[in-house]
Amino acid sequence: MKSQYVLPITIVVAGALIAGAVFLAGKSSTPDGGNNGGDVKVRAYTPGVDYILGNPNAKVIVIEYSDLECPYCKTFNTTMNQIIQYYGSSGNVAWVYRHFPLASIHSKAPKEAEAAECAGKQGGNAAFFKFVDGVYEVTPGSNGLDLAQLPVIAKSIGLDVAAFNQCLNSGEFSKKVADSYTEAIALGAQGTPYTVIMVGEDSVVLSGAQPYDSMRAAIDSVLGSLETPASPATPTAQ
């Protein structure tokens, strides 16, 4: 059944960004020139498949398809951590991170994405997001990370390095990363970060690395349009 919010949520988000004079195309890494702003039917948060920071029952779910070697994703990662820090205590907003490694321009990104999955396998949501943060802290972006740093990052966040290396070398998560890439392409993504704000079954795309004020404007407008609070849940580790 189609949700009642589809047109209102799209208009609310676009209206907030335009009214605040912060509606920017954003900056993105792309192998072929730009993002596709077409209609999106994005997969909802899937427990046991996705990693999430914040309340899994949040009214607003921000889904990011990202490339760990994209310099704009590195900037946007800081923005999203600030967003979760701001909204986390309310339980109204959560962040789901999915992989969209642009191997044609960032050949190291798929292996880095697999490494993040290995971190998540060992330590859950908290370890996954700590590992992502760790990669962004070390990499200069644009395929500049020495892959030998991956176990160093794993050790720095308290993981069992031997188990991490075994996971990474096995290629256990290569298919999951590839499937996430294919999923993003099917949605019309052509650059990173590719971000979707979801409310129930409804969604709207924000192109490129939107700044913090843009994200706040969009999220505040969506929350203001909803009548009921999120279902109570214990937020995931941050």
C-alpha cells in the first residue's frame, strides 16, 4: 500500500531547503558526471543486513550510499555524525550506511567496504561505524589509503586483528558489497554520497555532500510534518 506521505514529504524537504537558501546540488564523487534525481524506491532498513546508528524505530531514516575513498563522503561523514549527535537522544532520526564503492575511480574502495563489514561482523553497529570513522580519519581520499592500514584501524578500535584479517582475506563480504553497489545503481545513483531521507515507505533524495545546515533544515521540516513521535527504543551505541 502506498504511504500517505509521498508527495508531502518530497515537497516538505524541497521547500525547507529552498526557503532556507541552502538547497545545493552538493559535491560528489562520480565516474561519469553527476547524480540522477529521479524517483527512488529504496529498500527500508533491514535488521541483520544493515548497520544503523540511532533508533531503529526512528520516524526519519537517513540512508547513505557511500564510498570510503570519496573525499566528499569523508566530509559528509562528519556531517552525519553531527546529525546523529544532535537528534540521537530524541530517537527520531537514525543513519543507515550502505556501500557504493566507485571502483572505476577508487580501486581500493571495495576492499575498504569489505573491511568495514568485517568490523561490523565482529563488533556490531558500534564497531562498524567506528571503523568507518577510522578510515575517514586516515585516508586522504581519492584512492589514497594504504590498505595495510586496515588492520591498524581495526586494532585501534579494539577488534581482534587476527579474526579481522581472516575475514578480510577470505572475501566473505565481497558479494554483499557488490550487491549494495548494484542496489545503488538500480536506484539511479551515479555519484557519492547518495543520500535518501525515508519516512515509512516514502523517500526523497538529497544529492551530494549536503552541509549540516541543509540536513538540519530537511530533517526538521520532515519531523515537523509528522504528528506522532517515534516508537520507544534504545538507541544503538554511538
